[in-house]
Amino acid sequence: MSPAKAGPFLKKARVTSPSPLACAKIHTMTSPVTYLQESYDEFKKVQWPTRRQTIRLTGYVAGVSLVVGLYVAGLDFVFTRLLALVIGR
């Protein structure tokens, strides 16, 4: 498509900066008591995993960690041997 036929597709989007008033209100500090109350309310909304789910997912994490650890150890062993051959020790 030539630029003449592109028409409205090539118009640049107009970027505006936010007003100074919008930038002025960033964050207000809440009191520690209010923070703790709101945190407690949020914890009540959380759907916690069951004991069975926790055990199963912990097993997955341990298994994947073991596999990745063995993989990295294997790479370390191979590259150490290759480097020893190259250096000549």
C-alpha cells in the first residue's frame, strides 16, 4: 500500500500527558492499624489449598528442583572435564 492510499492508518496517535493534579495524588500513607485490618480482611477472602493439594504441590516442587539440580550438576561435570582437556591438566 502506498502512503497516499494508507489514509487514516498512518495517522499518529496523539499522546497527552496527565494533568498535574492527577500526578499529585500518588499514594497516601495509611495507619498501621488500618493496614492490618485490611490485610486481615483480604486473608479471609483467600481460598487456601487443602492439605492434600499442599502435599502434592510440594512434591512437584521438590521433584522438579531435584531434576533441575541434577541437570545443572551434569552440565557442570561435563564442562569441567572439557575445560580440563582444553587446558591440559
